[in-house]
Amino acid sequence: MNEEKKTAGERAAQALVSNAESAVPGEEKAKASAAVKGEADDENKIFRKFRIKDIVFLAIMAACMLVTGAIMPLVGQIPVFGIVQVCLGLQFSVFPVIGMMKVRKTGSLLFMAVCCGVVLVFMSTVMFICILLCAVIAEVLAALIFRGYKKDGASLFAGIVFFPLTLPLLYIYYNFLYTVTDETGEAVSAFIGADPVIAAAMSFAVLAVCAVGSVVGLVISRELRKSGVMKK
């Protein structure tokens, strides 16, 4: 009798253990599917949270923009419309595109612009404000047209229009909001009363340089992704 009770108890215990073991994988699958669904929902959002590694990567890209743009003081006083943008257009499109291809979140370009602006504000407050406005405009356009940076074309588009936007903004400021003084520099005079033909030609040149730089940044990002160095 005792042996029968013992056997029945053992059977009940084994049944409980087997049920528990079979339930665990099911719970894990449910959790995994919920996590995947949460990631998918997050990918579809226009505004997503930034992680620490995102901020670090974007800050590195901004630092690369600043380091490679060290020639700015050398060309800043040349009295030619858009000369600074022509000289800096390549690096100010390559690195932002790489940053946006890695961190596909709305606000990535603006964050890189802020990091650059922290340094530029000591040299030119107007340029700092101008770059921030250009980043905001490019971000808004990318959000409206592409709904974020899920597609490679969004990063390419934002990289092309970002830096050339500084030309019309600076032209409007120096011609309509700036007060001319005896201390007006050569760079400012290039925007005040600029020859329309020269302005149009230089604007086209800046746009072409930024388009080339954006394509280069796109190609570099894809190659880095293929090699596993940069994960999507």
C-alpha cells in the first residue's frame, strides 16, 4: 500500500516537473516575441530614444567634422560667396551621413550640429545658429518625406541639403538683418550685395560637393555594415 502511494506521489511529482519544464519554453517564446514586437514598434516610430552608444558615435562623427574642417579659418576671410561651404562641404556631408546611417533616429543630425556648434560659437555665433537651423530644417524635411531615417535615401537626402542651406540663411541675415560697420570683414562683404551669377554658380558648386560627399558617406557606411564593423 505504501509502495503504491509512493509510486502515485512520484508520478504526480514527475507530472508537475514535466508541466513546469514544458511551460518555461513557452514563456520564453512569449517574452521573445513580445521583445521583437516592441523592437519593431520602436523602429516604426519617428522619434526614438537615444542610447549611450548612439550619443558616443554621433559625437565621434561631429569631432571628425570639426577636425577635418580646421581649414575654415584659412578660407574664412576670402571675399568669395560660398567659399567656406565649398571647402567644407565634403566633410560636412560625409560624416553626417555615416552618423545617420548608423544611428537611424530623428535628431541625429541635430545632435551632430550641436556638437559642432559648441566649438563654432566661439568663432562665429551667426554660423552656430545657422548650422542649427539648417539641421532642424533637414530633420523636418526627412521626417515629412521619409518618416525618419529607416531608409538609406533619408540619410542621403539630409546629407545633401544640410550644409548648402547655410548659404540662403547667411545671405538673408547679412543682407537684411546685419548692420554694416567699419569693422565688417571680407567674409561678410562676400554676402552683402553678392553678384547673382557668382552666387548661383557657387551655390550649385556647394550642392554638388555635398551630393558627392553624401554618396561617399553612404558607400562607406554600406561597406562598413557588410564587413560587420558597423551594425545597423
